[in-house]
Amino acid sequence: MKKTKDIISSVASGLTVEEQQYPTITVEPKQWRKLAEKLKANGLDVLLNLTGIDYKDCLGVIYHLTSSIEKNTMVVVKVKTPDYEDIAIPSVYDLWESANLYEREAYDFYGIKFVNHPDLRRIFLRADWNGYPFRKDYDANPALNPIPLVNQTVDDMEDMPTLSFDKEGKLITKHHQLFENGEYVVNIGPQHPATHGVLHLRVSLDGEIIKKVDPNFGYIHRGIEKMCESKTYPQILQLTERLDYLSGTMNRHAFCLCCEKALGLEIPKRAEAVRIIFDELTRIASHLLGWGCMCMDMGSITAFIYGMRDREKIMDIFEETGGGRLMVGYNVIGGLANDIHPKFIDQVKEFIPYMRKMLKEYHILFTNNPIAKGRMEKMGILSMDKAVSLGVTGPSGRASGWACDVRKIEPYAGYDKIDFEQVLFETGDTFDRYLIRLKEIEQSLKIIEQLINNLPDDGFKAKTPAIIKLPAGEYYQRVENARGDFGVYINSTGDKNPYRVKFRSPCMTLISALDPLCQNEKIADLIMIGASLDYVIPCADR
């Protein structure tokens, strides 16, 4: 595998390359496809993030690419359209499968047309939505998009435009259907109990065997990224916790780190250590809820009650120090909102041996249950290559053997000074995705144990300006939240409000894995496979 400098020198001859946070290449749409093929051939096999952006005189797409093998290989590519009218960009869906949903999102919000994309439907907004709301000149008059009197028909949702060029280079549109006429399609959701969040799945069946799963998003889309453009940086912190609400502390940590990186702000070591403890407690709490829900989906109410009981102990610790339980609101730009509670250290020390004892009970109760294992082993297998192509990170990616833990590959907040293991499995089936979260709880306890006895005493917050304005530029920060690689992209013009904010949702790529994982499996196993991915819908919808 080539290093980043070697990759750039071999693929970017004659192109504009800027030395920003990551090497950044700017190209025109007609140059993008050939460059994309070269980058993929040189080992950049992960399309980590795709961001649509309105530059006011034209539209653009920003690609964050990296390697699944090498560390510190991030490359950024900017593709700018000539103007507002000529907005066709070649699709790279066949190179990186994660581009499927990413490109649909940019089309939905900006109207950017991705040529040769196989399924260019809106993804979050209604099919009859008028305009593209993330453009700077968008007219938000609600009269332009009245609420329909009836729901969309299945035919409306199946009408998929595919763009291509004719022999003369003109853009042409073809239409085809997602499902064949007469195909038996079952609707699952969007009621909450069916899918761990408000998600609508259309499932094509041959008897009880799944042929295709088509996820439909947007039932709780709140336009959070658009809202960020009118908020100050401290105000945006509240929104980050409402994405993946079970990883709220980590998401908020990511945004703080991104702002601190832009400001060149060094936070106290005490604040850094406490942030990590809160992150790992949040990871444990999230995995406990995920474990309990997955077990309940297979009929074990007792396991769900055990998981919620033990998670409650973490919520109590959060409430006493941070003031909140699910959404703690504890991290702020520069450090922590306040110092830890006098009982915090003792409470955490008591929790560690308790949780280790409970993990043994979990394995006795459910892991070794032959009926449970029979429902999970060799079911919903995700290969490592497929995980990489889809961008499935976090525990689900590591269950397939992909070493994708951001705490290891791009350490932040002092994780490089802590001794812990990146848990990896090989099979990538439902059982591996079940078991890996319990194993990760053990590693989180190990991390907390190293920090709780050695908290520095240099304060809990650095000095920050009364009004926080990030220097003009572009910034990106990754963290490992409970479901995978969570990223924050900020484009600043130097004002107190960001010009553009994009959150890299690990859950969006998890949901994209449903279709390949469930094909040829039985409909009875759909919910269980989905539970093993442990996606949270507000993280995807944003």
C-alpha cells in the first residue's frame, strides 16, 4: 500500500493539490471519474464521507477517501460544477458502494445529478418536494410544499431516474422500476417497534425468502445540518446529541474537537481524561441497550430488563456530574461544563467490578443458549470486502475483520496513550456482531480503569473567546462512537456561524448493509439481522 504522498504524486499530475488538514485535490466533473478510478486502484478503497455544498456561484461535492489498511491516508477531493445549471457529476457508486446513499442525499438536498447512478431518487424528502432546501437561495415558503392529502403510492416511490450521456454528450434520463410488476412486496414499518426507530422497509419476497430490501428514510429528518448554518458553534453542540442519541456524548466530543482544532486550542489534561471516561461509559450504556434490544427481538425479555437495569447505573453517574442522563450536555468547546461531582470517582470505581460480574451473567443467560446461537450463527454474513465497500464501520465492521477503530487508526484525545485492544472477529455473521459488543464493553472498562485512578488536576476548561468564531477554512474530525466512524466537517468563513456542517453518519451505511445481508435469508430473521447492526435512525435521518 502506497503512502498518501506517493498516491498524490502518482494520480494528481497536472491537478490542483492543496496542503490543508488533508491533501486536497480540486477537479472539474469531467476529470473526476478517471481520478476516482486511479485513487481506488492506489488503495483508497473507503469512501468515508460525501458532502454536497453550495458555493453561491456553483455547486460542489467533497469526497473524503481513505484506506481500509493503512493509517493516516486520508485524501480529500473537491468536484465543482461549472455553474448552477450544468450540475452533472459522474457517479462512483460502482467503485465505492457507500456512494449509493451519499449521492442520493446530495441529489435530494442540492439537486446535483450523478450520471449513471442506478437509483437516483430522493432519499429524505417526499418525491414531490419542490426545490432543493440546502441551496443558499432556497425559498422556504411552506406554500410551495403543501402536505399531501394522501400518502405517496408505491408506484411513485418506484419511479427511478437514471441519468446517462448519449453519443453527442447530451444528458438523457431513463426511468425504470425498482420492483418488477407482480413482485410480492411487504411493507415493514415505519412504526417504531418494528425497526429500532422510524424506518420503512419494503421487502420483496419469494415465499418466505427475502429477495430485496429497500429502506426508505426521512420519517424523522429534522434538517439538522441546515439548522447549523443559523446557529453559533456552542448552540450546535445541543444538536449533535440528537443525532445518534445513544452516542450523544461522543458526537458532542467530535464537534468540540473539530472546533478546538480550528482554534488551535489545547484543553486541560483533566478535561481530556474525563471526556474519555464519559465516552467509554456512553459506549457501555449504548452496547447494553443494543444487547438488550437484540435479545428481546429474539424473545428474551429477561435480557432486556438486565441490560436496562445495568445501564441505569451509568445514567445515574451522568446525571450527578453532567446534569443530564441520555443527553448529558457535558462537553463544551474548551473542555467540560463543570468539574466532576465529588462522588464521581468512587461511583465509577464501584461500577467497573459490578459490570464485569454482570457480563458473565449475560453469557450464561443468552450467549450460550443453543436456541439463540442457532438463530445467529451463519446468518446475515457480511464479508470484510463488502463492509469496506459499503463503509460499514464500528463493531459491525470489526465483526467482519476490518480494523477500523478510529481510536487506533487516527487517535484523538489521548487514546494513543491508553492500553486497550481493538476487538476483531472473522465470520461477520449475526453472532459475531452480537458478541463483539460484549467484548468491547470489557475493553471500555479497561480504558476507564486506567484513567479513573490518575486524573490530572490542571482544571476542567481552557479559556475561550466570549464569541467563538472559527478561522476561515475547512476542518474535519473523526471519532469512534458506539456505532462506528462519526465525522464532523465544518466549512467556516470566519463568522460566528458555520457556512456548512456535515455529519458523517455511521448508521446510514449500516442500514445500506441490510439489503445484501438479508438477501436469501428468511423474513423471520430480518429484524434480528437489523438488530445486530444496531443502527439508530435519527443518526441516519439527521
